[in-house]
Amino acid sequence: MFATFYRKGREGATIEPVDLAPTQPPAATDDGASSEAGGGDEPTPSRYNAVYPVDAQHAVIVNTVSGAVDVISRELADRLGADDDLELDEGTFEYLSTRGYIWQSGHDEAAVIRKLGQQIRDEVRRESPLKLLLIPTYRCNLSCSYCWQQPHVKEYWKDSFDDAMADAAFASMDRLYELKKQETSYTELQLFGGEPLLPNVRPLVERAVLFAEERGWRPRVTTNGMGLKDYAGFFADHPPFEIQISVDGPPDILRIRRRGADFERIAAGIEQLLFYGQTHINMRVNLDLANVEALPELANILIDRKWYTNPKFSTYIAPTRDEDFDKRAMYDKRVPLLQRYLEIRREYPQIEIFQVQGWTGFKQVKLLAETGRMPAPTFQSCDANLHMYVFDARGQIYACNEGNGDSDRAVGRFWPDFQLDEERLGFWRLPIFLQRDTCRNCNLAPMCGGGCAISETHSAYHEGYCRDVKATFEHAMVDYARQSLSQ
């Protein structure tokens, strides 16, 4: 009845993944909901099935909890989507059940998945770092066309740390480390901005790197790269674990998109640090329809300069996000952007040097194509759901590096004293799919986690994100299924 191209469970060669269909009702969930809320004893298709037509005869089915992926007949796909009772032969029923596509009773699958999700999130949190971000300044020496910070920092971009505030920030970091070290695997101290490598904040930058070095924490830097050459000598003696640099294209494109940027100045800093060979350089390309056509030229530059072959260098593309959460134009363009990127990649295979990030849905299918298995569900969407704390020059603490700059999003402060608002913090730590009814009932929730918490208060923006994730996942999965059937 169906042809299978992926028959491995997530943990090995058996065709039977972990069976999520309980024979007995599980205990009540942590939130007190009865696991029998669904009622009844009839077999029912999993609410976490995603089924997409591939051609006139075939459909592809994915279960985002079990990780099972199969090509099935369109007839079987229609039967699984029907409201009436399932009518399947014994062999088909058994196979679909062991793959997680059918639950063998009417118990409330969502309640079971909530318990599973909590277990997985706890495990992810234990394996994740404590991320401490320091924003030395909101100032920047560039003016980027898509900057998302500018609307929020016009009134206080001149704020800066004095010695007392710096002392309070580092003391608060030590305090958070003591509170969280048993819940995390290691600690990072990341310099963020604005632009953190400006000359006027150098004393604080150097102090932060030494502070992390003394404690065995991993220093990281996110920069536009313009000041990298000036800091290279210090970084040679005190190397950060990683420096991320945004370069949106070859020199002519970079000048237009990131006004004030000088490609050769940035390149000189990169090459100096690659020569030292102690710090990993991770180059990000913020991608949209205005610069996607320039990717082949940029790839050729990275290859010609021998950066790409350096083990201390990597590069990735990620879609540009909207400069304001009241807008969603860029989300609406993300699927066409991904489609155009894939078209260009077929013609110019050198752009495969760029890893692809930022399209939830695409990366999961990419991993399936590369490894033969879907990634395990994470039940969270970003670092704000885990252990991130952001310190800025106003004395505020945030849970998200894109939520900083707006006092309404702060979860506490470190100056003049240390305080955390656990209720506000809890909003960020609890994934959105547990807070929104539309997310709880979504078949992609275990994979997606509900998306950005900031967009929770901007319904139109969140709807754009949802459409993007669903369309991206369907496009990538159908393309993968077609390629698999043609082999």
C-alpha cells in the first residue's frame, strides 16, 4: 500500500521507533490535566502527523514527535485525515502504530506530550550553557538598513557603564552562576551590542574577557567586524572562544546594506585572527531578496582567500528579520527567499559552503537528508527558553538578546541592586506553544516550540512566523520525498 524511504527509528536501525501510544492511561500531568481528557478507546491518528501530497499517487507523512517519515499512498493519506473510524488491514495498522502515526487508544495525546516535552526540555536545559550577555553600549559605528535595535535605543544610546555598574554586573553574573551551575553544562560570557568593539568601551571589554577567562568560562563576541583589527592584539593574548561577524555580501553589496562598513578592514581583522589560530571565526550573512543573488560572488571570495578551508572558520546564512515587530514583511518573503536560494545553489554549488540557519522547518529536513533521521523534538524555540541573561548599560537584565532595550521586556536589574522578577522570567522560559491554544494544537509544535516570545504580543507578526514555518517545512519535505522516490 505504501513505499517507505525512511524506516529507521531515531535511535537505530530498527523500523520501530519509541512507541508513544500508551496501553494504559498515564498519570496526571504536571498542570493537573487528566491524561484521559480525550476519552474513548478507538484508535486515532496522532495530532502530530504532518501529511503533504507529493504527486498524484503519493503523499509524505511525518510525525514530529516520533521522528518517523514515510511515503504513503494518497488513498491512505486521505483515510488518516478522515473524521470517521480508521479502516486498515492489520499489517498497515501495526506499522503505522509502531511509527507513532496512530495512537491505539483515545487517551489525551496532548497531555502525554506535555509530560514528554517537560522531560525533553529539562534534558536540553541541562546540556545547554548558562549564557551571560554583556552589552557595553548601544552605540554603533554602522547604520544598517534592517537594524532591529534602532527603534528602541534612540533615547539612551549614549548610556554607558561606570566602574560601579561594571562591578555590579560582574557580581550579578557570579551570583547567577552559583544559582544555575547545577542546571547547566558550562558558562559563556558574550559581548553584544550595539557594537561591542568600539574604542570607548575597550576597558570594559578587556575586563569582561579577563573576568570570563579567570573563571574558565567561554568568552564570545558578536561584532560587525570594523573594530576587530584594533582588538586583534589583545585577542591574541586572550582569545575568545568564538567571534561572530556579520558580512552581508561582497564589498559593493556590503557598503549598501551596512552603511559605513569597509570589507577590506573587516577582512584584515579576520585574517589576523585566523593567523593566530586560537579563535573560531563564524561569519553570518543576513540574507534577503536584495542580496541573495550575490551569494556566489561572496562564496568565491571566501574560497579564494582560503578562509573556508581554515578549520577555525565557518559561515552561515540566516534570513533577515523585520526591524520592528509591528511589521512582518520579511517573514512573508522568507519562503520565496529560501526557494530562490535553492535555485541559485543548483546553478552555483559553491554556495553550499554556507550553512543554512533561521528557517525552522528547513533545517530539520536538511538533517534528515544528511543523516537519515529527523532531529529529536526540542519543545523550545530559542535560547530565551533556556538560560540566557542579558545585561545592558541601563542596569537592566533581559532574558533575550533581541528583547533588550525595551524596559517592558526586562526581567530584572543588576543596578543599583540585584533583582529578578520570576513571573516575568517565567514568560520567557516557558515555550510559546504551551501558552497559545493555536500552538498547542499545531502538528509542528514539538519541532517548532512556538517561535519567538516577543512576537507573542504581536499577533499579526506571529501569524506570519507560523505561515513561514509551515510552508518552509512542507516545501522542504515534499522536495526531499520527490528526490527519494526518483532514486
